[in-house]
Amino acid sequence: MRHIISILIENESGALSRVAGLFSARGYNIESLTVAPTEDPSLSRMTLVTRGSDDIIEQITKQLNKLIDVVKLIDLADSDHIERELMMAKIKTTEQTREEIRSLAAIFRGSIIDVTPTTYVVEMTGPSSKLDAFIAAIDGDTIIEVVRSGPTGISRGEKGLHL
Amino acid sequence: MELNGAQIVIQSLKDEGVEFIFGYPGGAVLHLYDAIFQQDDVKHILVRHEQGATHAADGYARATGKPGVVLVTSGPGATNAVTGIATAYMDSIPMVIISGQVPSPVIGSDAFQEVDMVGITRPCVKHNFLVKDVTKLAETIKKAFYVATTGRPGPVVVDVPKDITDPRIKVPYKYPKKVSIRSYNPAVTGHKGQIKKAVDLLLTAQKPIIYSGGGVILGEASKELTEFAHTLGFPVTNTLMGLGAYPSTDKQFVGMLGMHGTYEANMAMHESDVIIAIGARFDDRVTGKLDEFCPHAQIIHIDVDPASISKTVKVAIPIVGQVKPVLEQMLELIRESKKKPSKKALENWWNQIDQWRAVKCLEYDRESRLIKPQYVIEQLYEVTKGEAYVTSDVGQHQMWAAQYYPFDKPRRWINSGGLGTMGFGLPAAIGVKLAFPDSDVACVTGDASIQMCIQELSTALQYKTPVKIINLNNSYMGMVRQWQEFSYESRYSHSYMDTIPEFVKLAEAYGHVGMRIDKPEEVRPALEEAFAMKDRTVFLDILTDRTENVYPMIESGKGHHDMTLRVAPGTSTDRELA
């Protein structure tokens, strides 16, 4: 099953490699990994998407917690949460397809943020599955480049991951 | 007080109460060695290879319970230390390794003797630090000791660039009494509800067994374990790492379990209905085939490391906490409880165990005209009255030492269990002897293992650490040969030692006493003579039966009940190898 693990980690050099190294050393897979500083500059927030059986996810969270730099973590799959991913897609256009791509982007609540005579860059955020659906709806031959941030997530309600 | 970085390192070690640093100098640590030269409080032990430094510090730590301290230079000094760091990591041994690094401004430029020590050691340390600011040096060292010695212990590396130890840069020094790390809060006591559940389960058990490991030794809980077992009347088995945590000569002890464990220990595990695992981690050498591991048992697991629990074997009642306080909590509940373990059930259980014991799985041919390695260990036990510190290398001799030297006290059996590092025994013995100069220290080794750190014989002379080296010489890498005999139709691919040195001359060349023993009747007198030479390191080169195998054995992929036993007791096992 797919899990989104959200980690508060010391904002120190080497912290990211400890997490990445743990996954490769123990043979766990990482589907995506995003990391950025938080409102507290001493902490980074890392969102990691992985897949595995319940036993493996349990081991992953325990092993992550064992890292000295990891301050706190939650498995967002355990509770109600919101997931968002940012995508930018560069698409080849022609006179005939420009209108269609514009309306498709509008349906998915995307916006066109760069225009040249032959291309559009569509920006879109949403759950990963929505971004997948947009890509599937576009003619694959027209895609020049797709950049995705990997998902980040936050739990619903008053509960939060903080010190 | 204002000190430079080099002085800060040494003063911090002194304030931490460190007795010995095991190390080897080099370019990146010259400032540190100059600071060592100018003081007498912390003694430096100069080894002959950095691997020896880590094993010696490790042996010291295992025997004393205090953290071992290592100092190596950058580059090759650091990489040579990695095997010893990984050895300590696998067995959860507290160590602090200070490695020199090239000066900060040239880090990353492939400078002379530069290696990314923090990167290289990341998977085999509990934590590591790169010091970037001399004003943080003392605090970092304190943190290193704190992390290394608390929770589940382990090695911590502090990588110190040369400019940080620059003698010209002085800063105010104060060694912190305490440090806290917001992301590191190891558990102490166990969850009360879980402990209650565990006690309830234990008191209803019909065929219980206590399976305890190295965590009991690390957690200084031997006394509590013994009391716990005696109160309940349950059988106890120890892992290789746990030997000595429970007295081996106690009647409730059924021996070591696992691949070369006793028949009674493994059968009792297999047939048990309740297992309490205490400071043990269900290592693959213990469990054998996981699908067949203890099929009837409900398992309680006490461990300070939550990641050890349900890692390979699912347990019914996990208890995260230090072994000692958890056992104390359990004992209190057991004493208060009106329920008592069923006498009738335990009597039946012990009768069954006695039948397994009657198989006498550790019997061997005592009439042999050859020296049996088991006999040597038994004689070693008698000559040292069971009181010696015994270190070992890795292989057959290690298993025989574990099987035939019944340890009654914790911290007496010192071996590389998890990583299985050949070359560990001799430097570890030197570390132990430094800590306990008045005790007998034996290094049980083999002709292959001893050659992996033999250069430390020179260290043993320099620091007058008169250890006794018991070399069970069968001109083979015995354990490799045994596996080749069992699993590869006796194709002994590169498991022989074609040109073994004359160990007696070698020992003499290093300034020690060498003895060669090739008849069974010479073994006892030679051991007595060696241990009587209190101030000399003695190398006993004992030519043993080349064909001897370690039994019992659970071959890989088999369960506890599927053991290979030696041929029937009383028959000769002398034979020629194909």
C-alpha cells in the first residue's frame, strides 16, 4: 500500500542523506521525496512516499525514528489528510490544438504560465492522481517535458506535526 | 579556561573520565597527538593498525561497560577503522571514534588523505558528527558520549578537520555536565499495561522459556534476569551475545540456542508455548528458518530499541524499555500476583527438557589420539577456574569456546557476534587486559583468524598486556571447510592454509613466549604453564584434529527441530578428510 510519511528533521547537512541512505541500505523503496525548511529554520519538513506491506511500513517508521536527526514523524495514511503535488508540463501546440489544451487545463484547474508560438507550460496542483489523469488526457506525443514536485501532505483538523 | 581545539578534545576526554585512547597518528591528527604528548591523564595505546585500535577499544568496552575511545587520522586511518566500527555497531557496543579530517577549506577537493568519513560510516554508526566550529567541539564530544552510551548503545564518530584543532586558535572551554538532544529520548521504563499483560501470560504458560541476549549484558541486568528466572522456575537459553548474562552452570540453563545451540535449547524453543525474549533480536543465526520458528509460541519481547521488535518475528506483547527496570517492574507484579506458575505443568516441561538433555548433544570423542578442540576449551575452563575473560575470533573455535566454556558472569565472553569479524580476538584481549590487569585473559583463536590482526602482538609487548593466545590450529578456515563439507560435497575451495607461519617463532620474534602442542596429554600442562607466566604473553599453537566439525548444527534453511547431531556418543569421530 502507498504511504505518505511526513517527517520533521533537523535542518543540518547530511540529514537528507541519512534518510536516503536508510532506504537504500534496508531495501525500502522511495517513490518520491520532497524537503524544504519550515517556519522554524532549525527544522526541515520532509514528505516521503513509499510502498510496502504494513510490516514494512512499521519497520520504516521505526527505523526513521531511530535516526538521531529525525525529530518527529507521522504516516499520513493513518488519518484523514490532504495531499498536493505541483506539476509543470511543457506541451507542444499547434493552431488546431491550442484551444483544446486551454480548455483541458481549465477543467483540471490548471493555468498556463508560459506561452510561445509553439508551446504552453501548464501549471497544476492537486493530488497525484489528478495530475496523472491530466497527463493521460493529453496526447503523449505533444509532451516535451513534465516536472513534478512529488506529493506533500498535511493532516486535516487541529492535529499537526510540530514540536 | 582558554584552550585550543586539540587541547579541548583531550580535556573533554579527561572530563568524560576516559582512561585509554586506542589510536594511531597521522597528518590530520598531529595537533591532537601533540596535545596528548603534553599530558599524562589519558593514556594513549599505540596499536599497529587502526582496525586493532577499534577492536581493542571494543574489547575494553565490552569488558568494562564503559565506552571505548579510538583516535585515527583521516583517509586510510579512517577507512581502516571502519571494520571495527561496524563490528561494534552490530553488537551495540558503546564507542566514540575521533577521526581526523583534512582542513575545512579543502574538504571536497580530493585533498591528500581525504575521505568522506561521515558518509562512509553513516550506515554503521549510531550517529556521526562533522565538527565545523571549534566553539562547538566540547559540546559535540559530550553529545557523542551521550548518544553512544544511552538507549541501545553503539559507536559514534566525531570527524574533526585539522583546522579545528589548530593550536593557535584558543577559545573558552567548558565541558557540559549534561546535554539533551530534542530528537533523541530513549525509553527507560516499560509500558505498565503491556507489562501486566506479559506477566499474566507468563503465569499461565505451560511450556515457557526465557530467551535472553546481549541486551541483558549491555543493560547490566544479569542479577534481575537470574532472579526473574529463579522466581518463575523457567528454563533459560542465551544467545551467543548473551552468554554469561545468566549463569551457565545454573540448573535452569539449557545452553545457547541457534545454529550451533544445544539440542535441548532449540527443542525447548520449538515446543514452547510462551517465549519471553529479553534484550535479544531474533537474529537469523538464532531463528533458523523463519516460517518454522517456534510455531506454538506466543512471544513477549523486551527491548530498548523499538525497531528490534517485530522486525523478523511478529510478537504478541512488545515492551519497549530498558531490560533492567522492566524486569524489576515484572518481578514486582509476579510477587504481588496471587496466581503462581503451574507446578504440574512446569514439572512435565522439565521432564521433557531432561529427555532432550539426555541426548548429550555436546559429547565428543574423548578417547581420540588427536587433540580435540572441545577438550582444549574444557581444559582452559578448568585451568582458569571459569574466571577468565575469553575473547575469540570468528569460526569454529568461536563456537567451541561458546559451547564448552560455561560463563557464569556477564562481560567475560567477548566476541564479534553480529558482524563476525575475524581478527577481533587479539586486539580485544589487549583492551580487556588493560582494563583488568590482574585477571586471566585468553584469546581463543584459529590459524586463519589470528593472522588478520597478528601485528597487535607488538602492541601487547609495548603495553605489557600478558594475554594467553589459544590457537586451535587445524590448518583450515575450519568453519568454511565445514560448510563446504556439508553443502559443497567436500570441495574445499580455498579454505585451507597452505603455508602457515611457524607461530612459535613468530611469537618469539614479537618478544613473547611460543609453545607448540601436538598431543592431547600436553594440553593441560601447557595451559597451566602458560597461565603461570603472569607477566608474559604466551602463544599456544595447538594442533587440533583437522576434521572436527561443530555440532549440533542447524543447517541454513532449516528449523530449530531439524538439527544435525554428531554421531552417536562413544563412537570414534577420528577420520580422514576426503
